Amino acid sequence: MKYRLFILFLLLCTPGLRAQEGADSLAQQPVAATTDAVAAATPEALWDLANTAYINGDYRTATETYERILDEGLSSVKLYYNLANACFKEDRLGKAILYYHRALREAPGSNDIRYNLSVAEARTKDNIAQIPEFFLTQWLRDIRHAMSCTAWTVLSLAALAIALTALLLFLLAQRMRPRKAGFYTTLAAAVVFLLASWFAAGERREMLDDTQAVVMNASAVVKSSPDKSSTDLFVLHEGTLVEISGELENWCEITIADGKKGWIEQRAIERI
């Protein structure tokens, strides 16, 4: 009788043991499942994950997640801006300045991006004096940067439509007053069309310009020629903006804001 009770006890306990083993197996699955879910996450899910990480102060995770979105071939002003902010929080000035500049190319009229860029540039080690520009050139550039390439294009098309409509009014009107109104409106709209088209073309050239770059290394020596054994001219530090004027193998000829020139290794800089 005791033997039968013992067998019955084992039969009752065994399913519990198997259930516990199954529970342990299931407990191990969420970790792998979470990893797979992140790897297969949609850009929208990655965006939410990165924003949450940034809010929680996990800037490294935010940076890595934003960069994963970029790796998928997607980009936007907000993505560049948030990524730049995350890099700045990690004290990665080179990357922060790089992405602020890329965000500015998408939204040149954004005061927030320009302010954050100025704050980041103020923390760089190189204090390079810029060559003064003619005031009219700077004034026209500021006007051009007030809107994006798309906005200037839309404005130019609207001005063209108004000019054509006013021209028809001038040609078809019988009275002198409507003809004068059509004539002057045509002239004004034509001027706006030309200026807007010029600004749109300038913004497009700047967006497609690949001659600007940012120093990524903590420090980089600028040489007199594309040769490691050549004379050292000066040293640039992370975050400094340079203009590429030539290339030779793994070297780039650069110009900095004060007009100085030299050669730097390509791996030390990254194009905007």
C-alpha cells in the first residue's frame, strides 16, 4: 500500500517538475526575443526607442539607434538634429558639429540648429579667425538661408504664375488702369521669380556641396604636402570645419577659415 502511495506521489510531482522546466525555458526566451525584436524593428520603432533613450539620459543608446536609422538610408532634419544633440551630450564634438551642419542644410532657417551649432563650436579647441566678407555677400546669404531650397522653389513658381497672370491682364485689358496694374505686377513678380530662383539654386548647390568637412580626430596634423614625412604646418582639433580644395590618394588639401592651407589625411575628417 505504501509502495502504491509512493508511485502516486511521484506521478503527481513529475508534471510539476516538467512544468517548472518549461517555465524556466520560457523565462529565457524574452531576452532573445527582445534582441530579435530590436534587430527587426521598423524605423518608427527605432525612432521611438532612440527618443526614449535620450529622454532617460541614455545618450549612447540614443546615438547608436539614431545611427541605425541613418544606416537604413533614411534621413531628416529632426533625425540629424536629435543625433547631433545626443552626440553633444556624449561630448563627441566632431560628430555633433557634423550632424548640426547636415541638419542646417535641410533647414537653413532654423534658429535652434544654428544656436546649438554655435554652442558646440564654442567648445572646440581651435579658435580660428575668419576672413571678413563683404557685407552685401553676408546679407544675401542670410536672406537665402531664411528658407530651404524647396521653399524658395515654391515661391519662384508662385511668382511665375502671378507674372503670367498679370501679363495676360496687361495684354487683354481694355482700360488703362488695369493695364498699368498688370504691367507693374508683371515686373514685380518677375523680379521675385528671378531672386527666388537664384536663392533656390544657391541652396541646392550648398546642399550638394561635398567640399566641406569636419575634423573627427582629437587632433590632426596638417602637412605641407601629401606625405607623412613632410613638414608639419599646424594642428587641428576635433570639430573644426575645413574646406576641401584637392585630393591625392589618402590625402586632402584643405583650407581653414583664416585662409591657411595644407594637407590632411582623409581618415581624420568626414565630409558634411
